[in-house]
Amino acid sequence: MSATRKNIIIATVTVWASFFLAGCEVASNLATERESEKVVPAEFSLADTEGKIAVVVIQPAWIKTPMDLRVVLTDAFILKLQEKQTKIDKNKNRLIPYEKILKVRQTMPDDKKDSAFDIAGKLAAKYVIVVQIAEFDLVTFAEQDIYNGSMQARTCLYDANGIKLWPNKSDDLENTESKEESCRDTAVGIETEKGTVKTSVERLAMATAHCVVRHFYGCKKPQFKIAEEQKQYDSYTW
């Protein structure tokens, strides 16, 4: 075989190999893009409902906090519900601000101040997100602007008649006779967070709200889980 013919063959093989490798790379990139576009489906789509939504946060007296978590959590849930993914921001008057909830709460007897359904009824809410704070902790180091903190809460979504709409069923429950989940537990935390008491509490509140609201719309998989989340969610949510 002449040197010229040999060089032509080598060049041809090289070109085809380059095309093949480039094609594989493109295919790999496309697969990666498709993976990033995957969506975790909504467990309950609030965007498909109509009527006012009240977020009622219950903070037991024994949980001492540097800020009123009722205010911070309510605001955090409203902000998350107003994000474009939920489509609720197109009709913002659906979301009842904390100021209105507080005014109603102040007019109620002591034994009714934490009654989410009585509060929602007076505000003509069609849907009630009840957030029960279970634990809260926030500590600072000798450096006053470094914080560690955690928050645990249990959340349910009800209609105006007190019928639970979410969470509905859980595949991981040990009791196989009843697959109904009572409320969704969330646990979030921050470590060596530089900031203030206010920014640290707000970050915990926003993380808690995200861990709930993500179930109310089709959330893209890369955004589903966040760094602050402490509880490992089971495979059925993925």
C-alpha cells in the first residue's frame, strides 16, 4: 500500500471517529439536559383550585423563639406560593396576609386562638394550610454573627370543611392496612450561618415553606431538594 493511500485511509478513519465521538458527546449532553428537566409531580395542585387560602401557624407556648414564627412562617409560605411555579401569583388576593389572621385571632377567646378552622371560617378561606411547629433551636457562637439553627414542623392542607386534602397517602408507612399519612413532617437546619437572628430565622422559615410548597406544583427535580433539608425523603417523592 502506498504511503499516500495509507494516509488517506488514516485521515478518513480519523474523521469518522471524530464524528462518532462528537455524536456521543451531543447525545450525552442531551440526556443530561433531559435529566435536568425532569419534574417531580405535584401531590396536590393548588393552582387548580379557586378561593382564598389561609396559612395558620401554631406555635406552642413552650417553644421560645427570638421572633414570632407565626409571622415569619406565614410570610415565607405566601412568598413561596406566589412564585411562578404555582401560578397562584396571578391572583394574589387568594393568599390571606398575616395581618388579617392576627386581627381575627385577637378577637377570639383564648381557647380558640389556635383553632385554624375557626380562624379560616371568619376569613372566608376555602383552603387552610396548618403548620404546627414541633421544635425550634437557634444558637450563636462567641462570634456574634455566626449561627446554628434548626426547625421542625408538621403541615397539612385542609378544605373549609376540615377535610384533609394533603398529604394523602404514603408508600412508606409500616401499617399496611392504612396508607393515610397524618401530616407531613419537615426538618430543616443551618450550620455556621453568617448573618443575624432575623436572617437566620427567615432562612429556616423559607426552607420549611419550600419543603411543603414544592408538593403543590410540578417542581423540577434539581430544585426539589435543598441544602437546609435535614430529613431524607423517601423514594416515592422522587
